[in-house]
Amino acid sequence: MREEGLNRARFLVDGEQIVVGASGAPPPVGVGAVAPAGGGPSAPVSLGTATVEQLDTLPGVGPVLAQRIIDYRTQHGGFRSVDELRQVDGIGDRRFSDLRARVGP
């Protein structure tokens, strides 16, 4: 089995999959050769305009956390930066690092 480039210590988020040693497969994407199931969104999701459904496509974000993001946006007049996402209840350091490159203000 080919394991080079595979981060075996990384926790998976629901909906992700790991492809190891697949012959003729495209090169792995993301950190630790983990790709979101279904390819995930191709452009960053806007924290300022995204719906619950759009936020739900992000790794580790389900409908409850998506609603918390929208509630935070409503209560605070939007997101001025992606770093502000850390203020949302349920988003810790690990989840933030998974989301940082996939969202925009």
C-alpha cells in the first residue's frame, strides 16, 4: 500500500474520504491527501452571504453550525474577516484551520 504523502494523524471530518494507492487516480488534494466527498465547493464560500445549505457543504459544518454562523453574522453585522469565524460557538482551532481556505468574509 502507498502511504507517502498521507497524514495518518489527521482526524477526518464527516463526508471526507481518503484515497490511498488508487491506480490512475488524480493526485491527492488538500492537506494529508484528504479530499471532500463530491469535490466540495470550487470557490470560497462567502460568510457574508452564504445560506445554511451553502455553509453545510463545508467540511465539519452541519445545519446546526451553519445556522450559528448565520446567527453570528446577523447579530454582528456580518464578518469583517475570516478570523472572526473563531468567535462562532462550535468553531475551535482545528475546525477553523480546516475552513480558513474554504471561506471568505
